[in-house]
Amino acid sequence: MQETQPNNPLHGVTLEQLLNELVAFYGWDALGRKIEIRCFTHDPSIQSSLKFLRRTPWARERVESLYIDMAQGMSARQLKS
């Protein structure tokens, strides 16, 4: 049984999808400046970042928080249009 979670912006979004959207929106350079972790600043790749984020809770929390901020900002801009 799948429950709906209308107040959870991360519901149904995989870590890989989240990371791909952040990279597409910010790029690796800006992402590395916003969240200073080595997997974003030194030879970044989706696979190495996923591996690090899956085993490092504090880094994953920062990435998820940035994603939520990005998604809310995009929603606000769409409402203004």
C-alpha cells in the first residue's frame, strides 16, 4: 500500500533524481560552492556523489535541504508567471 505524503517534498524522489536535478540547475561548480564536499569539488560524478551521500547522513541532509529550497523557489517563480 502506497501512502500519499502531500507535505513531504521528497516523497517519490530518488537520491539520483534529486542529484541530477541539482546538477542540471546549479552545475557542479556552483553545487560545490554551496555544499563544500569533495565529491562535488574534485572530479565530480553522479556515481561517486551517490556513493558518498548514501553513507554520509549529514551530507545527504544538506543536499536534500538544498533540493527543497530549489524546488520551492521554482514553484514560487511559476506562480508569479
